[in-house]
Amino acid sequence: MMDNLGIFLQIMFWGLYAGCIYILLATGLNLIFGVMKIVNFAHGEFLMIGAYITATIFFLTGINPYVIILLSMLALIGIGAIVERLCFRPILGTGKLNEIFLSIGLIYIFQNGAAMIWGDAWQSVRSPYDGITVPVGSLSVPLDYIIIVAFTAAILFALYFFLKKTTTGMEMRATSQNRKGAMLVGINVERIDIISFGLGCALAAAAGTLWVVSGQVFNPYMGSIPAVKAFAIIILGGLGSIPGAIIGGLLMGIAENSAAYLLGGIWKDAVSFIILIVVLVVRPTGLFGEKGE
Amino acid sequence: MNFKRDDLTKYGLVAILVIAAAVPVLSDSMFLINLLVLMLISIIFASAWNLLAFSGQGSLGHAAFFGIGAYASTMIAVQSGISPFITIFLGAAVAAFIGVLIGLTCVRLKEWFLAMVTFGFAIIVQTLTVSVLAPITGGWDGIASPRLLSPSIPGYQLIEYYAVLIITIASLVAIWYIMKSRIGLAFLAIRENEVEARSAGVDPVRYRLFAFAISAYLAGVAGAIQIHHIGYLTPELYGVDNSFWPITFVILGGLGTLAGPVIGTIVLTVIWEGLKATGLTFGRYVIVGFILILTIIFLPKGLVNLPERIQVWWKGRGRNETGAKPQRE
């Protein structure tokens, strides 16, 4: 009996940890979707770039990888701004399918560009806290997992305050509520677009850094599956809803780790899509979504 | 002299057809024949995807139907000993059936959701193939598939080439017929404005399912031919790559047109094979990515639209010189 409880708690912890990465990805997507009403299927590629930037800096300098999170976020704000300006802005408003197709082009470029720079082998990084565990109740949890959860919470709080308290944050919320209205009161919506896209990419970069420091393997093609899961999450949680993304991310993390435990690791990816399809059949607007966009 | 775009397309397609039929006479390079067979298969696959997109549904998981057609056809051929030439169409029917099932979950969904569901579906099918179904599919290792024709038959590659050419032409004619008929009109109406289409008495669900069925069937045919041509199949057929290729071909050629997938496939295959000579590996994909993005931004209607664009530009140039309005036909 105690054994079952232990396994259950273990799965919950794995789920919480996997969920953190999904939450960051999904929140970034939601931010971009909320403001620009576009869906970037290449979002996972920003996670991958963030992961590689972290690993490269770590290999070169050996500084604590948790510190690199700031650098990788800054770098991805820049890359995101360029992608928004050059790729998404010219096709804004030309149809939803175009955005999907454009993302496919971005996926080709980023994945294979990264493979040209870093090679396509699986790599991994050893965290400085590797092997240290903290006893929580009856089980011992790796310190890295706890730091990752804390980092995710801190980033989400920072984002919350940015959106609620700063002028730019308020402008972003205004643009997401009503683009034309925001233009009428003098908000430069194109500037807001770039900022939102950059921030969304920065959140993906944070997820990439956390992915790397937790010791998970990465290669140039790692981004697609987490990105599509992040999509599943924002569909579950309702498009544009950040609390929905958080709850959805946790549920997804727990669900796939339970499935991996019960059915075998091969089912980890498929189960999230099965959940997604079931939810869409039963409730086409998502679990918490008021109305489908 | 003014060409109408339709005429241009028609003559272009006929010209391509004549060249395609004449190639084996002009060259006896088996490498070229093999390449052309794979290109014809890509044309069927891209056209299948295009038909679904024509009805307003952009699938990101067409590799699922491609792979299901291939696996089903191989299974039937292995179990019953029927010639692969027949099982191609039986396997594709399985793909069409599953296409209708997945279509049922998709018909009421908007673009992104549909893209997500189809993408996820390909992953689910791949997972099933390598886990539960592994005893009959061979798991990740794959299994051997009967060849279309035994290599012992003299000139088997030529026979195969012409057979695939005939199937390709038949598929294109079928798609052309569907696009020009009332069904095609209904697809267009649904794509442009579903509410208006509904109020005009067009049932979107029925037509979308029909598009899914035909598209999945043709994708299954393409998959089955490819696998019987190569003689081996692995679950990598269901990969993301295989889902993205038809999209790239169609966007480059021209979305929603009959000639688009054909032209896009030919042009991109030539570029792709040409780049092979440069020794690039990942770089080739990067270039394809750039081609795709530049096409979407600067030539949103694809290469088939290029003559018209040039014509407009030519006329505009005339106006600037003479100061008169360009003459309309």
C-alpha cells in the first residue's frame, strides 16, 4: 500500500517537473496567440535553440547553467523579434493556413540550421547538483527538480507582474483584448507584436535551459514534440488563457508520466494526443475555453 | 497573344505528360527512371494533400495515411499472395476508411485544431505500429514488402514506370474531375464561408468527409506504390518529414490548383537532387525552408501564378511607356 503511494507521489513529481517545461512553452504560445492571434508551430524550435545556447555557453565557460537562463532568454528575445519582423508580419491577416505553412518553413530552417552548427547527435549536460536529493515525505526528490519548479514559478510571477503593472504589459493586454481599440488609443501594436513574440520565445528559451540543466538529452529535432504538446495544452486550457495553460501543463505532465509508467515509455507522446483528440471530440472549444477562436 | 491561365495550365500539363512518357525512350539511365518513379509518387501524395487543403482542411499528418496504405497493402499482399498491383488499391481503401474516421473528429474543428489532431494522429499511428502491432509490423525494424514486379522480368523498371505514370494520370484526372464538378464548388464554398455554404444548402460535414476519404485514399495509393517499389517498409514512413513534404510541394507549386502539386514536386525534386551534388546534408533542408517561406510571402499563389504575375508586370510596363491603359482581350 505504501509502495503504491510512493509510486504515485513519484509520478506526481515527474509530472510536475515535466509540466514546468510544458507550462513555460504553452504560456509563451498563449502570449503570442493572445496578442497576434497567430499560432507558431515552430515554437519548439526556440526551445531547442535555447537548449543549445545554454549547453554551448556551459561547455565553453563552465559557469552554473542556471545562470545562463538569462542569457538564453535574452538571445531568444532577439531571434524572436527578427522572426516576427521578417516572417510573420508580412503574412499577418492572410489566412490561418499560411501561418501553419510558414511555421513549417521555420521548422526546416531552425532544425537543420542547428544540425549544421552543432551536429545532430544526442547530447546532454551534467548539472552541478546532479545526484543531490532532498527528502520530501517518504521519497527523495532530486534538487534539480525543486530548483526547476522554483524557477518556473518565479518566471511566471515575473510575467504576471509585467502584464499587470507595467505600461507595456497593459498595452499588451489591451492589444490582445481589442487590436483596433488599442490602435485607436495610440498603442503601437506592431511594437507590441514584436515584444510579445520576443517574450514568448524567451519563455521557450527558459524551458530549453531547464530542459538541459535537468540532464535530459537534446538534439536539433527535440523541439517538435514538446511544442505540439504545448499546443494540446493551450487547447485543453483554452486559447489565450494563462491559468488554463498552467493547469493544462500540469495535467499533461502527470498524464503522460502515468501513461509511461502504466503502458510503457513508448506511449508517452501518443497519450497526450489521445487526450487532445478525446477532448476536442467531446468539447471542441477546450476544457476551460469560453469560445473557440 | 493572350493565354488564359486555364489554357496555360492545360497545355503545361499535357507537355509534362508527353515528356514524362518520352523520357525512357530518350534516356536509359535506371537512376533517372527510379527518380522519376519516386517523383510521380510524390505527385500523387502532394495532389492528395492538395485536395484536402482545397476543401479548407490543412493536414499536418498526411504521413499517417501514406503509411497506413503502405502497411495495409503489404499485409494483404503477404497474407493472401495477391499481386501488389491489386493490393495497392485495397490498402488505400483501408487508409480511406481510417481517413473517414479521423475526418469525423476533424470536420467541426478550425484550422489549428485540425492541424494538431492530424499531426498527433500520425504520432499515435506510429506508436501503435511499433508497440501493440509490432508482432505483425516488425516494430522499428520494419518488414520486407513484395516488389511490384519481380526484378527477374526483363525491363521491369520500365513497366513499373509506365504503370505508376498511368496511376498518377488517373489520380490527377480524378482530382480534376472532382475539382471541376459540383463537389469542387461545394469545397470552395465551404472553404470561403462555411455559414453561407450551409445557408445555400451545402452540408459541410458530408463534403469534408468526402474530401478526407478521397485524400486519404490517394495518399494510401502513393504510400503503397512507394513501398512496393522500394521493397521495404519501416515506421519512419509516419515521420514528420513525410507529412511536411507534400505541403512544401503544394505551397511552392500553388495551393488549391490542379497543376500546383505537379509543378511544385517537379521543381523541388530538381532543386533537391541538384543540391545533392553540392554535398550539403542539413543545408538542403535549410534551403527548402527558405524556399517555402519566400514563396508564402512573395508568391502566395505559387509557381502556377508566375506567368500571370509576369503578364501583369509586362502590361504594367507597357502602360508606363505609352501612358495608355493596357488593352484587355
